Amino acid sequence: MNIVSIKNLTKTYGALTAVDAIDCQIQQGECFGFLGPNGAGKTTVMRIVSCFMPPTSGEVTVFGLNVTENPSSIKARVGVMPQEDNLDPDLSVFENLIVYARYFDIGKQAATHRAGELLSFVDLKEKSDVKIEQLSGGMKRKLMLARSLVNNPELLILDEPTTGLDPHSRRSVWEKLDHLKAQNTTLILTTHYMEEAEVLCDRVAIMDMGKIVTIDSPQKLMSIHGGNLEEVYLELTGKVLKEQL
């Protein structure tokens, strides 16, 4: 079953074409990655799928619902973990989750129970009363993951979920995402870490200049082109990875 269907999707900003007539389907329970250099169109696709930006043309459906016609119904079933830190610095770790739950009309008692479960899940239970400014970068990313799960989403969208994390924290996030996938949560992510895509993704779409160059499993791409996924990426895009700049 396709959770996301993208047909001839185009997004333009004046003379700039950010996404250029792409097609792709994402199946229930899989982890699907969008890979590509900065400006390739990855984040634009994610924002359209999560109903934060309308397409210029083409059709995008999530759960069989059109993103331009049913944004509220889709958002209620989707979790989003953005790349940028937008936690409320005036609130504690626990309060950030409780306040966010209000956007989904989750009652106080249910929100309190859910927040406790999620803080345990991301290993932040002992930080419940701590203010955001006292958290490390890794702890903030874990809290943002917890926040994206407040509404128990069927589809989780992650924009570079482990950017800036040390190897230990990164692998901890990987474990959490693997657990969610095992529960049949559909995951869509962007990442500049090719090892991350190899570990997590069932399939990846490599993008360049607004177009999808190829879609396949990391293992199949590595088998066809030889080498690891980083070498495949460099061959297909001719771009240097961000962390190498």
C-alpha cells in the first residue's frame, strides 16, 4: 500500500525550478530517503508532503488524500522533525511536549501520559524539568524526535535528523527509528550521511537539480555501481558531500 504518491510534482519560485516533474511512491512501513546536494529539492519535497507548502503543479497524495485539498486531515496523522531547532527555550523538556500536544487537541491527562512515555523512549526521562538551554545538542535532537511523535503519527518525516550529533548519539537515534519502523511507522528522511541511509533506508531517491536521478535500495545501487553508497552518490551527482566541504 502506498502511503505517499507523487506524480509529476513541480515546484517553482519565479524563474527557479526547485522540483522538476518528479514521480515517486512510498510504501507503508518502509524507510524512504531523499539524498542529494544542497539545493537539490529534497526539503521542498518534504515540505510539500507534510502540507507546509503547496505544489506548483502535479499531484501529491498522502494516505490517499490530496495535500492541497486535505491538509488538516493529513497533518493530524503525520509527525515532522525539522532540521532546525525550534524548541521553546522558555519551557522545560516536559512542557515542550505538553504544549505541542495541544495542536492535536490531546487532553492534558493523555498528553501527560504520552509525554512520559516519549521521554522514556528517547532516554530523557531524567531531564523532564530541565530548561532547553541546559540540553546538549544530542539531547535537543532526541527531544525533537519525541515531539514529532506526540500525535502517534502513521508517517514520520525527518529532515536531517542526526545533523551535528556525535557518533554515539547518532546511533542512538538510529535505534529509535528502527524501533518505530518495526512498529510499521512509515519514515521519510533526508540526510547527508550516506552511512545513515545505508543503515536505515529500504529505498532512496537520489536527487540533483530538482530531478530524481534514480530510486532503488542502497544495496541494489551499490551492487549496480560498485563501492559504498557514498561512492554511488558521488558518481550519480558529481557533487561533494556537505560534511566534506
